[in-house]
Amino acid sequence: MLGVTAAVSMSAQEADFALTDAAADRFAALALKCARQEYPNKLDHVMNGAGEVKSPKALHPAFYGCFDWHSSVHGHWMLVRLLRTHPDMAKAAEIRAVLEENLAPGPLAAEVAYFDQPGRRSFERTYGWAWLLKLAAELKTWDAPEARRWSAALQPLADRVAGAFLDFLPKQTYPIRTGVHPNSAFSLDLALDYARAAKDARLEAAVLDRAQSWFGQDRRGPLAWEPGGEDFLSPCLEEAALMAKVLPRGRFGVWLEGFLPGLPGTLAPARVSDRTDPKIVHLDGLNLSRARALYDLARTFGAKNPRRAALLRSADRHARASLPHLASGSYEGEHWLATFAVRMLEAR
């Protein structure tokens, strides 16, 4: 573990948010380390009989690494994104080898078949679904021969997941406002990215309808109640970041002032007391996802607006609180935090 930690520790320059080829290599190292690592593994697996007592790789030949299915999926998204934006990075060949192996028709057909078995309607709903669509959107919008090949192989699974969203969203009467995986706003945000990239008008309409009906009338979000002790998402900021993509600029400004007046106020980064604890280390993810949402919200204000500057300062404070700790030497954080860091850095 020490070798990995040293390989991905950040220099002072990188801690100042420069996503260079060298930094991309260090982020990729974390996902590559576990992309083929089957154990430890936390399965979300309903067994219909003794014949379904199988290993993670047997159940999920495409997405068995990185501790759980959704972390494997978003690790693949990060690898695709870094390869797309940093084609000359040192680990490019290693990334391509992993993607060729896992984003192939055979393994992905097995993933589709898994979704179609009895008892699987709620498998990875909706966090894992959303990350799968984010991966599909990344490939669909990348005009390169390998991306087109991987995208074609992934499309049946993306279609299956998009269909699951279309089936489920009309039935979900109330949003889930937690700071962990089931958060509805976070999943709608990623699903909307896919719907627009894929020109899927039905899915886009379903997402916009749920966003408006769930969140359109919200006022006075309880930001002071955050964070919870195992949050890696801010319920209030994820909702605001989603609505920034849903509402026209003028309407969004009015909505934001009603929902989070005075943002960012005294919002402070979360303190992470134990990075070897799998739930407490979630708070590093919270700092990174808060920063990403704050950067997104800052863009809704004009360049000379003091609210923009305040949001950017708060985002930078949150980012700096956790960026230096991605490679903690503990698998509990190392298997997933780099994805959150890359999204945050790109938002900045």
C-alpha cells in the first residue's frame, strides 16, 4: 500500500487544482489498482437459489472490482474521462487494457442478464444506475474509435438502466434527501447528463418532471443540519446543483435565494477523524462533492458578483481539506475518492 500512496500523493502545485498529465496518472492509479481486485467486496445481491452463491467476478464480470458495483462503474467513468482528456498520460496503455477487458460485449451482456433476474428491481437503485449512465454519456460524446467500440458494447446495459429509470421515477412519490447513495437529486443530475448526451427525450422529460415536482417549491433548505456523520453528498447542495441545470438562469436565481439564502454563509469543510473507517471517510467525499456543487453554483452568478467570489472561496476551502488525503493508505477511501476529485477539479 505504501507504494500506491507515494505514487498518488499530491504535490503543492496539484493541491492547487492543476489536473496535469502527471496528476491524471496519480488519480488513475487508484482506480487501476482495484479495477481487477475482486476482494474485499460488498455485494448487493439477492439470491434466488443456491446456484446464485457465486463470486463477485462470476456475478459481475465487467464491474467486480473496487469493493462494490457502483464504485467499479464510476472508476471506469474516471478512467475513460482521464484517457479522453489526457491521451498522453503515462498510464494510457494500462487504462486501455482494462477498458478493453471490462467494456467488452461478453462481460456487459452478463451485466444485462443480471438486471433481468428476479429480485433485482432495486439493484443499485438509483446511485449505481446514475453512474452507469454517466459512463455511457462519456463514451457516447467521445469521438474516437475505441470509445465508439466501448460505447456500442455498453449501450444494451445503458438502455436497460434508462428503462429502469423510466419505470421507477413515476412511482417514486417522494424524493430521498439523504447524504449517501440513495440521494435523488444526485442521481437525477447524472441521469440528465446522459439523457441530453443520448438525445433521449423521454428520459430527459421524466428527469425534469421529477426535479420540478420534488424540488421546485422547496424553501429554506436545512443546510445547518449538515453534515451527517457518514455523508458523502450534501442534500441541499446536490439539490441546488441539479436545479441550476433544470431552471432557466433567472428563475434559478429566485429559487436559490428562497432555498439557500445567503449561501455559502459560514459553511465549513467537514473534519475527517479516521480515514480507515469506511463510513467516516465518506466525509472526504463530502468535501469534494460540496466543492464541485459550489463551483457549479458559482457559475450561475456574473463574474463581478460578490456571491460568485464567496462561493469560489468556499469551494476551494472544501477542496483543499480533502484533496491531499485521497491516497491515505486505506482501501476504504482509496477505492472511490479519486472519482469525486476528478469531477470536482473539472467543475472548477
